[in-house]
Amino acid sequence: MKSKRVKKTCHRKAVSLLAVILACSFGITGCQDEKVLENQKAYRQVGINKMNEGDYAAAVDAFQKALDLSQAEVGEMELDICYYKATAQYNSGDTKGAVTTCNALVDYNKKDSRAYFIRGCIYLKEGDSDKAKKDFDKALDFCGNNYALYLSVYENLAGAGFTQEAEELMAKGLKLKGDQPEDYRERGHIYLIRGDYDNARKELDQAINKGDTKALLYLAQVYDAQNDAKKASSLYESYLKKNGSDVAVMTNLAEMQMEAGKYQKALEMFQTALKADNIENEKQLRRNEIICYENLLDFAAAKEKMASYIKDFPEDKEAQREHVFLQTR
């Protein structure tokens, strides 16, 4: 049985409507004027920032401004912006507009796996599972050895209650051929999701032996799922050393330190994670920071942090009650 942390981590990887694939940017090419390209990239970044803030209408506007600068050319930059635009349109409530954007992408390239995937996600969320499954099938037909896409489709189908179809899809994904380090890593990831930890270890060990340091993360999750906190913690730390700052992993490791009673170490890691750009889990990080201060008996710091926290997150009633308690310390 998977641990709560592994379920949480796996869910976090595909919890958003359009999942992992949209986080991947293309290489930027094209023949636009350098100044125009610079402005286009700036509008694109504004759109991404607005999406992170939850202001999807403003994001759509920014992405459209970026597209308006395309000078009637369609390159990888424009396609990338369209993927983001479709996501923002759907999240802003403009389902029809999002589908129209996806239709345009498919019309431009009948083998655009990302466009089919996005449109499939939209249909699934709108309750049209037949159209969704057809688009997902097309996406996978054209994606090659894109394990990430298989995982994203799996998460969306499983999340919508289509468990059998999702499991069949994962079994199909495991049959993909490939002997590159990342192939072993992603097959190990699929086994991890399925709870087959023995095969997950075998594939991930192969990836690591071939020099894939990212596989350390999934191997850590394997041991985490089997309640081997010591081994998991060591692997998480190795992953961070080799892959730089990863907020999700750092948060996971900090939570393990906190559960082990190592509050000072956990506090340092939470605070490091809070310094990252565009963090998605700021609320939970700040809450854990306060918990660490409380357990370190630094009530003055906890009180100060809590006052700032409830100002930014007034809907957290439990935190408000705790703030009252801290006033007595």
C-alpha cells in the first residue's frame, strides 16, 4: 500500500487540469525580429505568472498579446504559447475558446500529441468521456516514448474514475521499448505508481547505473512507500545535491525531518523552499514553518509568522484559533 506522502507526491505531479506536459517548454526558434521576439517572450512570461497567481483572464490576455506579435509566422514559440493559452482559457471558464484553440493546433498539425491531450483533458472535465478517450488515444499514438504523457493521461483517467482504462494504459506504457537512462527511469516511475516496488527498484537502479540522477527521486519514493525513512531520506538528499534546488523534493524531505523530530533542520529546509520563485505550495510551507518554530519553543517567531500568515490566508480558521493560543505564550 502506498504511503500518504507518495500518493501526495504523485498526485501533486498531475493534480492540475492539464498536468505535467504543459510545464515543458519548447526550444525557441523562428525568424522574428529580435526585439519582437523579446517582447513576445515577455508577454508569455507575464501569462505564466498570471496563471500561477490564478488570474486566468489576465493570462489569456497576455498570451494573446504574445501571439499578436507573431508577424503571421507559426513557430515553436507560437505553438507553446497556444498550449498555455488553451489551459488559461479553460481555467477562466471559457471552455469553448479553449477547445477552439486546441482545434486550431490540431488543424495545423494532425499529429500534435499535446494538442490532443489538452483537448482530451477539457472533454473529460466537461463530462464527455468518449471524446476524451478518443483524443487521449490519438495523443498516445503520436507521442512516441513520451512516458510523461502516458502518466498524465493515466492520472486524468484514474482521477475521473476510469480505473480499468487507466490501468490498461499503464500496462501499455510499460511495453514501450527503450534502453536509454530516462526510459528505465520512467518505467520505474510507472511501476512506482502501480505499487510494484520490486520492479520499480530494478528499473530505477538501471537508470541510476546509467548515470540518470533524476531516478534518485523515484527510488527515494519507493523506499518512502515502504516506510524505510532512513534510506528514503538519504536518497532525497542525494537527489537534491545532484539536481539543485527542487521545491517539491525539498518540501518532502523537510516533512520527513519534521516527522522525525528534527525541527531545526526541517525549518531550514522549509525556509529555503520559500525563497524559490513561483512556489505553488506557499501556504503549506508557511504553515509548516510555524509548526517548526512552535516545536522549537520559539513562540515569539511563531507568533510573528502566524500574524503574517493569517493576514495572507484569512480563510484558514484553524490558524486563526492557533493564533489566539499563541498570544498566551
